[in-house]
Amino acid sequence: MVFNEALNTIIADVTARQLGRAIGHLENYLYTFVQPQATEQLQLIKSDYRLMADYWQQGYDDPERGQLYDRLLRRLFVLATNVYIRYYIRNSTFVSGVYHRTRNNGRRDWSPASLSHDLEAFVADVAMLQLEPEHVRASRQQNLYERHQQLMADLFDYIWTSRLWTDSVADAFEQMLLSPTIDSNDQQLMVSAITLSLLNFFGINKFRLLMNVYLKSTDERVRQRALIGWVLGLDARVGGLYTEVHDLLKQATSDARCCDELAELQMQMVYCQRTESDNRIIQSEIMPELLKNNNIRVTRNGIEEVEDDQLEDILHPEKAEQRMEKLEESVRRMADMHKQGSDIYFGGFSQMKRFPFFNLVGNWFVPYYPQHPAVSGLLQRVRGKSFLRRMLDSSPFCDSDKYSFAIGFEMAVSKLPESIMQMLDRGEATLAGIEDMATDELQSAAFLRRSYLQSLYRFFKVFPQRSDFFNPFEPGNAARCFFFACPLFRDTPLEERFAEMVAFFMKHKVYDAAMMTLRNFSEERRDAQFYMMNGTVLMRTRQPDNAGLTAKESLARSLALAPDNERAWSAYARVLFMSADYGSALDYYERLAERHPDSRSYQLNAAVCMTNMDRFDDALKILYKLNYEQPDDAGINRVLAWALVGAGKTDQAARKYDELLSADPVQADDLLNAAYCHWFGRDIQGAVALFRRYAQTEGVKFDPAHEFYDREQQLLSRHAISDVEVRLMTDTLSAVL
């Protein structure tokens, strides 16, 4: 999106409630980039501010002074934002072209009243078509939908390039979006246009409109688009400017249904953010198996069937079964990803967005309907239309992908083998991993949200001019997608779901979102669970602090509030260990082991603490017992080997390391520790060889001088390795000797 540093500063001043500074900055901007109408409006605001200041300087007590200041701030915000929108339009060739085309296309009247009349007339005309004779109806229907689709494409562009709306304009559009006499597809498309506009530039009236439509509409498709629109459009910076935003959120979230849908939407956005990583898994792991184990070959001349090798089937029947098992496993894996919420179709359909159909911004968001001029004709003429109709009516594709599939199908159908074409004609063909969905599932709120999110994601990731739009899916805009972290939701009923969402973020390793949401907790909600989660996230991310606390401080507070919480004991023991407080960590691990004598992990952790405290004999008592019970456990053997080194039993330790180094792959730390074991046991050549193997391990940066003099000086000293020996080993490994 086209940004301007000076205008960004002005908007920041206003949202920070710095009225005088913002007036000065905007005045300087308008001196350079002259806009007479904007300058006139700014002078009126400046004059009113001076008048307010004069009354204040003369000592007059004005009980409405605060409200007047707020009104001036809002007037300036609207003015500055409209100036910014003008800059945005003028400095993008694409946006400027769209803006001028929609306002110079012959339609003179874009007033809400005129639009409402035309949209209602369309619904009436469609109804009247049913009274026409069959031979007349088809051509009139085509002409009607072509004219209407052109109107909607222009209206979509008109809305997303519009300036901030006044109360009256927003109210009029709200009436259209709630009217039962306007087509649902048109309402959905208008909601999407308002969403794009709101994402680019926040406007309180567009935001309020989307919230009202979400709360009042009886059309689930319109509701879910409006929900996603106001959530993504929510800009935390305006909270101090438009205090009613918090009130609107508080009112909306007082309904349990709204909180449920917000929680579900937040989870769906996490899956949406994982789309590209999921696509890499599909492309690198699943698709190769699908292509390798089917009987179709893709050539530059089309798709060909591969004849079964009957002799191979006779000689090696098990191979055919194995191929089928791998094929079924790949299909099942994709189906499981889809059920979990992954967008498994992005990779394929993102390559099918180059059709001219997608040159228009509105076509990325238009709901699929068979009368759309782009597909209505091909649904009548193309071979395999029964298969195509079934796919478009009952597949889990989002609207954008349905148009891609229909247009692409017509282009690909001529290259399909005749046997497949016959199956398509009979409606017998299916696509691997794609199952028909029931009508009630397709109309569910969860599916409608997911489908619309996928259309949005494709637009912001694939549309050629996507850089001209504010992209909520960019990493730098993560606060829009992870909206549970938005401060405007603090002190609303939704806050009761914060802990649940943090747990979800942690489960899916979205730690940034977890930390942002934890910072959003009100002080009175910071209970033992909060401190437990905060400390755990900090340990996993290795971040120094969050919500004003370190991991150690967080877990200490959790224990203070819930002293008998064993999960907090375990987490606190871990953070103590990480801070090298091995004695305190050992105390907690021993208490946990006493309560759970069958838990090997607590006993092993206790033994590790002991080895770090040089209590090797005590550690060995635990480790011998664990090793007897689990002789093949590499983790136990690893700690046992090092404890044996510490206890001076290097021969026994060397045998353990021989076992560990026979594994595939070998862990780099085992090579390093085995090298020390051989050194301490005076097997210098063995130590040198292992140090060199360690240095050659991928991902290892080994500096002998740093290792021996900075990191492990105390260890070497405890094992009576003299300074001369250290220098000899350093020079040997550094190829000096």
C-alpha cells in the first residue's frame, strides 16, 4: 500500500490525542500539497480550537470542554484521513484508474437512494422472468445478469475507493445491507467492498455499519462476512479517539454467540496463517505420492492413462497393494488436514488466478452463483457439466476457487482422455480427497467463515496489485489476525475466553500471538493460570520477559497463588534449571518424584540436577535403576554416561558412548561429551578423533580455544587437565601441530 510518512505522523498525532501538534503538521503538509477545500476545513478546526483555548485562558469553566476537544479531534481525524485517501488514489496508477473509471463510466448518480432502487429493481426483474415463455427467458436472463454484474463490479470499486462516510451515507448503506428486498449476493459483495475500504483507512461509520449488520442481519452469509470485516478492520490505535468502539465491542460480546464465533474465527485465522507452510507439505510430501501411485501421466499434450502392467501384477502382486496403500494414505492425510482446518487447495488454485475474470477486484469476492455471466454459458455447453455442477454445488471450495475451477475446467476438458470424459458425462468421476458436502454443512457459520477467509487470503497473496492494499495477513500486521490481543477487547466479556485462546496458540506454537494475548489480560484476571502460561511461553521462546515479568517471576507468582499445583512445580523446576539454580530445581524434582514414583522423567531430571552439582554418586544410584528398567532408552544412557565421566569411571562411560555413537543419526553433543570422556581417560588420540568428528558435524561451529578456555575451563580443571595439556589439545585441533 502507498504510504506517506508525513500523513502517518499526522494520523498518529491525532490518535495520540495531540490536537495542536496534528493541526500544525497537517497545515505544513497542505502548504506543500495544496488542497483548497481541505485547507478551508482545517482553518475552521484551527479557529474552533483557538476559541476554546481563549475561553480557557480567560479562566472560564466549561463543563463540555473535554467533549469539545474530542469532537475537534474526530473532525481532524476525518479530514486527515480523507487527505490521505486522496494521496493514496493519486499515487497509485492502479487505484487511480479504478477511481476515475467508476466515476466517469456514465453513471451519474451513486447516491444510496439510486443504488437501492436499482438493486431492488433487479430482484423484481429476476422474479418477473419466471412469467416469461421458456424460449424468451434464457436470453433475457443473460442480458439481465450481465447488466447487473457490471453494476455490481462498478459499485464494488466505487465503495472501496470511497472516502470516509458520513452518518447518513452509512445509515443508508446499512438499510440496504439489511433489506430483504435486495439480493443476498449483492449484500455480501458490498460488505466485502466496505471491508477493503476499512482495512485501508479506518472510518468509524464503516466500522459501526459492519458491526450493526453482523448483529442485525438474518442472512448467515452476510453476517459472517460482516463479522470478518469489522474484526480485521478493528484498529487498536483509534480506541482513545473513538471511545464508543469499546462500548460497541462490549455490547456485542455480551452475547455468548458472538464470543463463540469470535473464538472460532480466531482459531480459523491461525489455520489461515499456516496456509503456505501447509502448502509446502502438500507439494513436497503428499502430491509426489499421489502422482507416483496413480495410473495417469501428465504430458504437454494433455493427460494420458497408463496401461497396467499385468505381468508385473502377476509376479509382484504385493507392489500393487503397496501402491494402493500409499495412495490411500496420501488421500487420507490431505483429508485429515482439511478436517483440522488447513487450506489444502491454496497451492493448486493459486495457480489458476490468472484468468481475465480476476482482473476485477470484486470478482475475487463475488459469491458463486450459476447465473454469473462468467460461468453461466459454460455450464450449458461444456462436456462433463453434470460433474462440474456437482463440484460447484457441493465441494468445499471457496467462492474464488469455484470460479477458478469452472473456468479452468472448460480449458482443460479437451485434453482429458475419452474414458475419463465418459465418466464425467455420466457424473461418475470424483477428485481424490474431495468429498461432497451436505447442504447444511455448506450453509453452517463455520464453513461460511472459513470459505470467505480463504477468498480473502487468495486475494492478498495472489492478486497482482495486492501491494496497493493493506494486507492483514502480512507478518507486520499480525495484530489484525490475532485480534484476541487487541486492547479494545480488554474488559469485555470476551476476556473470559483469553486463557482458552492462549492455550490454543501455545498448542499450535503461535507463541507471538500467545504473548500478545497474555499482555492483554486485565490485572484482576491475572491468576495462577495466567502466570503459569506466561512463564511457560517465555521458557519456550527464550524471550526475556512478557507482561512485565520474566519466566521465573511468572512461575513464582503462579506457585504463590496455587502452591500445590504440580504443573507449576514442574515448570518452575525447569526455569530454575535453566537459570543454573540446580539445588532449588532438584528440590522440586525430588518432591515430584516422591509424589509420582513411577515417573522416570522426574527421576531423570533430578539426576541431571545432581550431575550439574557434581553429586555424581547420588545421580548414579538413580541412573543405574532407570537404566536397568529401560536399558535402550538413549536419554537415560546419555545422562548415565556423563555421570560416569563425572565419577571418574571413564572406561564404563566410554562403553556407553560407543552405544550412543552407533545410533543413526548421531547427536552432536554425544560426540563432544565422548571426546571429553576419552580425554579424561587419557585416550588422547580417541579424544582428538571425536573432537574432529564433532567439528565436522553439520550446524556445529567449533572453536577449540573458546570451548576449552571460556566454556569448559572449570570442567577441565576438575579433571586435572593442566594448562599445557589444554594448549596442546587446542593446537592439535587447530592444525598448529
